[in-house]
Amino acid sequence: MTLDKQFRGLIESINAGIVVIQKERIAYVNSHAAKRFGVPKSKLLGRNFLDFIPKDRWTQLQGRYKELLASNKKIKNFVVEIIDHKGILRTVQLNSAPAIFNSESARIVTVRDITKQRQTEADLRFQSELIKQSYESIITTDLDFKINWVNEAFIKLFGYSKKEVLGKTPDFLNAERLAADIQNEISTTIKNRGVYRGAHLVKKKNGSTFQCNMAIFPIYNENNEVFAYSGHLVDVTEEIETRNALISSEARFRSVFESIAEGVVLVDKRGKILFVNDSLCQLTAIGRKKIEGKNAMNVANKFIEVKQLPLVLKSIENVLQKTKFTPFEIMINNKTLRLSISYNKIDKSIIGVLRDITEEKRATNKLNNYRDHLEELVEQRTIELNEKNKELDYALKVFVGREVTIKNLQNQVDELRLELNKVS
């Protein structure tokens, strides 16, 4: 190929980088190539093309580069990385062919920047790998709704091989009684460029069925034209079972707390009342609708005496700071209630329990009054007993004195009788 003046204008107008290499040096470069390198043509001429290759790649590419220059054959799709004037690494594709430039052998090289293409390819590979490894089952169909691709999650979930499903329409998976109506709704939605979302019963290859959440939507090309459809399917059996278990657990929770005499209130971490039982409503004389969903402090202001609010707030603060909490008494509607507060570390909720101790307090006071009266009686009887003991002591002393006197007299009588007997 001879590069003369008649071709220069044509080469300059080509929307591709053209470089002529002669004796391993750049002998000619068109405007597009100069723009790609970000260097004026004059500063490119005479330079070695390897100057634009990262130094850590020289050893790897030098041999292939010299082979490219020495070859008498066309070389296609030789991919290298170069550094542009901004220091940015760019990927270029080189196509080379032998030529004659200024009557001497040379190589004419087209330089095409494929950086964006390579990045796009890398992104596509990355996205493709993500889709392949996704836990969601993914299928794609053509515009006739025939399956043309499924990922590994689909194969694992439904038990079919790719060969068994390719070319089929996805309706064979539908296990709903009104499957035809559902398929029509899906078809209408995505044909109108909408996204279909729903949860339906589907079946596996082995005939077993399960609930599946699905999102089905059209896929567009660069011209905003629909060229395929995609469906993302997720087995929600475990989720439904968990939700049902939670509902059942909540029902049991409510049943237990509705059956106890104590008033119970559950407050979330934002201070919103989530639940109260009937006993609490009766103790506070406030309906459930006026309590649940409301701010706890706003509700408390309605039935707790103002002077007691600081004590309540301090107790809640102690609970949140994990310090020791001691139940305390509050007055509501002339009733004495004992308030206990506990903190749930898991969901950061607060549980309050109100117990009516009015009768207990009345009985305690009565018992205390009786005990005080009994102590007074005991004290009074003790004083009386002491007085009687004193009288008894005196009487004993008097009695003992008389007994001694009588004995002395008896002795004297005995002596007199003796003397009388002697005289007689």
C-alpha cells in the first residue's frame, strides 16, 4: 500500500486513529489519533509507540510489538493499554497492515479506543455473574413469552434443567385455580410496559407447590424498544410461615395479657404505645382507642398526678440506664396502683405493669392500726399487772409477818402450858 497525497485527506477525515510506524518510530499520525493521545502531532512524530505503554507492561509487550512491526501480514485485534496525556489508562485495539510510506516499508496501524466497550463488557460480566449467583430465580423470555434463559437459582428451586424449560412459556409453572386469568393479567401489564407484581401458588417439577412472590417486567434496548421480558421469582414459604408464627405468637401474647388482672402497657423505643390490655383500660378509665398508637407521656398526663410525673420519668431513665429499678406507687382515680417497669434489650421497648393494691393497702393499714391498738392494750395490761404484783408483794409481806407473830404466840402458849403442868 502506498500512502501518498491522494489518501492523506481521506485518512484525516476518518473517525479513527491512524498511525504510521516506520523503523519502530511514529512517522505519521492523523488528527484523530493525536487527539486520542492528547499530544500535538509534532510531538508524536519520531517517538516510539512503546512510550505510551505503561512501563510495567513493556517486558510483556515488547516482543509482540516487534513481531507486529516485522510481520508482512495483517494483524487484527491486537489489544494493548496506553496512557493518555492526562495519565489515564485506556484500552485500545490495534489493527496493523504493511504499507509503503515515503517510498519505504512501514506499518499502518488503526487505533480504536475500546475503553468504554471493555468497561461495559466487564460490567455485563459482573452483572451476569450477579444474576447467575442471585438467590432469586430469574428467567427471561422473548417477545412471544418463550423462555430463552434461566439462572441456577431457578433450576435449584423448581427442579427443572435448562433444556426442559427453554422454549416453553412460563405459564406451566402456575398452580393457581385461575391460572389463565393471571397469565392474561401478566401479559397485558408487561405488554403495556408496566411491571407486574404479585404472589401466587406455583409448582415444582416434582408436583409440590409453594407461594412465590414475582416481579415481571419488560427489558429495553438502547433505542428504548422492548426486546425481551424478565421475571424474578422468590419462594416466600418460609416468610409466610414466619409471619403466621408471629401472628399466632402475638395472638397468644394478647390472650395471656388480656387474661391477667394487672394492667399491661407496651411502649416502643419512640415512646409510642403499641398495646394495652383491658385491665389497664379499666384501671385508668380510658378506652383502648385513646391509648394505643398515642405518645406514652401524653397519655400519662391524663391520669397521673402532676407531682408524680417526675418520679415516673426518673424510673424510666433508670431502666434505660440499666440501673436498679424499684416499683413505686401512684394514685389514679382514687386507686393506689403499684407501677413496675422493665426494658426489652432486643427491640428497645418498655413494658409497664400496673397492679391495683388499693384493698391490699386498706387491709395493711387496718392491720397496722390493729397492731398499734394491740400494743397499747399490751402496754396497759403490763402496767396493771405490775401494780397487782406490787400489791401481791405487800400482801405477802403482811401475811408472812402475821405468820411469824402467830408462831411466836403459839410458842409462848406452849411454854406457859409446860410451866402450868410443872406447878400442878
